[in-house]
Amino acid sequence: MEGFGLGGWEFMKIRGIPLRVHPSWFLVFLYFTLSSRDQLQNLLAGQSSMWTGWVIGLMTSFLLFVSVLLHELAHSFVAIGEGLKVRDITLFFLGGMANLEKECATSKGSLKIAISGPFVSLLLAFLMILFSNILLGSSLIFSNLFKQVGSLNLLIGVFNLLPIIPLDGGVILKSLIWYYTGSKRKGIKVAIASARLISYFTIFIGLSMLVIGSFYTSICFLIIGLLIFSSSKAQSQILQIQKILSELCVHQVCSKSYRVFDDDLPISVLSKYNLSNKDNFSNNEWILLCREGRWVGYVTETILKNISVQNWDKKFLYDFICPIDELPSIAEKELLWKAILKIEKIKGAKLLVFSAAGLPIGTLDRLDIGKAVLKKIGLNIPDQLIKVARKENIYPIGLNLPSIAKSMDSSYLEENQ
């Protein structure tokens, strides 16, 4: 699978790629160790020693660990060949995940990256089952070991080929549709529809099993079906947000988080403003200066700290003016997804918005963007959450808009104009 990193402990690097193990993997390790040990005891009718069972169990878990790692390394090496950077690989209880810096920009590259993992798993399955058959006559224990690990690789390979995003099969389906239609968006839509259809089918099987009395099997199918449905719904929401970010322009969502003063006022005006607008100052609200109706620059309230109180009425704002073009800015007609990428690169995460005539018309921060996106989706957030988001300058309710914006590129947007 490809996706975002899950954290975990780094244990080594391969070709500069950090390899991490999530704590949940140790549950998998323990499960397969105990399961393989018990399976061996049953195979040999309890005639093997306790230590033999533990050793074979540990070897089974270790080979499975290596198999999953090779699956993810295949994704990573092909991604590197396509010019992408791999941040890390994390092994966790559901398998593994290669965290790529960004999505591949071509359908062929995306297809090659996605198919490489299942190919390695199926190849390992074939080789291990073949090796198991070769050892069948000489060593029943090792023959059974390789048969088990081979079967697990077969399961991993086949499971990952299911046409469900973010599984490899879903990415393969998306890439094929993208290749034949020229539309990445259509590919994603088909993959989402496929996942939703599979979720309905899985839930139907679960309900059918419940009717005939297979309670535990039914619960498993229902949980899997609901997880697939939830995943497809999340992908649909991402698609919807991408559309919003590609349609809205900065001037449609910006606010006015700045104050304007004439530059010939004494700096004591900042002290009065500071007392009446503590919340705004805590967010470093910009103070822009005008002279005879023209924008001439900006100042910050920090100048008060460097001047004695007795001189606040003797010093004027124009003595401390800074050029307005020093402030991070953006044009009013810029698309929102590009604004997100720009905001995430600057300190303070706020932009001054300029009109086509080169005049300041507002400011843009994370809350402005988040509120606009949520409003388009049809969600209104409580005032308390707005205050928290404004104070901390974060996207409301945990919106991961930077990741969504990074997944958008010019070719993706051109096909939806």
C-alpha cells in the first residue's frame, strides 16, 4: 500500500529510506508465532519439543515480516525510479505502508508503483510453495514452514489486488482508467465506486451469515464491509474537497485580519489598540500604514518594547515603517489549493491578499480556508471551535488540507476545467 506514514520506531535504513515498525506489529508477530507453534504441534501430533515449536513459530513471523518489507520496498524502489521521494516505510498490524512525498504524476508510473508490491508477494508465494514441495520428502517441518509463509504471501498479494483504494488494486484500477480516459479524476471515481460496491456485497454476506446463525463470521464480514465503505466515503470527501479547492479563489474566502493607521500618528496609538484587541495581537495582526490615501508600509507592536513609555507620544509610526512587500502575499485570483501550499511554507501561516491593482484587500489564513471548505460541504462549525482555530491558526476540526492540496497538480486541474 501507498500512503502517509504512521510513526513507529526506526530500526534501519535501506537506500536512505527509514524503515519503521509500529507497536501494533508486535501483536501480529506474537499471533503468528503462537499460531505457527500450535499448528506444528498438531501436525506432528505433539511429538516435537516445545523449543522446536517456538523456533518455527518465530521463523514464520520473521519470514512474514521480511515478506511484507519486500512488498513495500518494491513499491518504494519503483517510486524512486519514477522520480519520487520515499519518506519512510512503516510496518503495522494491517501490513505495511510506503509513505511517498507525493503522488505519481503519470498513469503509467502510478500503475507500475502499485502493481510492484502484489507482484513481489505473489512471486514470493510461488517460490516458497515450490520450495515447500521440494522439501516435502526430506523435512516435513521446514516444508510446512515455507508452505505457511507462501500461503500468507498469496493472501497478501490477492488481498492487495482487491479494487479498493487505498489498496494496491484500487490504485491499479484508478491508473488503468486514468490511462485509457486521460482523466485521473475519472479513475478515482471508478475506484471509489468499485470499493463501495464491494462494501455493499461484503455487508450483504455478513447479514446473510447472521441470518443462518454464523454469528462470528457474520461480524467479521460486517466489520470489513463497514471499513471498506468508510474508506470509500473518505475518498469521496477528498475528491469533493479537491474540487472545491480548484474552484474557489483567494478573494472569495479571505478576511480582513489587519488594522490601518495613518503613518503620522504617535506610536502610543499601538498601546491603546493593544489593550482593546489582545486576542488580535496574540495572533500578530498586521498593522498597515497609509499616507494621504496611499499604502506606504507596515509596523509591528514590538516597537513599543524598544521605546520608553515617556517617548511614545514623541515618536511616530513613520519612523519605524517597513516595506509592505516584505509581508508574505498572494494575488486575489489565485486558486485556493495553491494558497494552501504557499501558506504551509511561510512562518506565521498568513498571507496578505493583493488586488489586481496591487492594493491590499484582505488576509488569508488556515481558518479562512477551512471555514470556506466546510461551508461548501455544508458544515457549520461552532463559534468556540472557530475561536480555538483562530487563536492557534490551525485548520478547523482537523482538516488535512495541506495533504489534499499536495495531491493536486496542474494536469489534474486542467482536465476538470
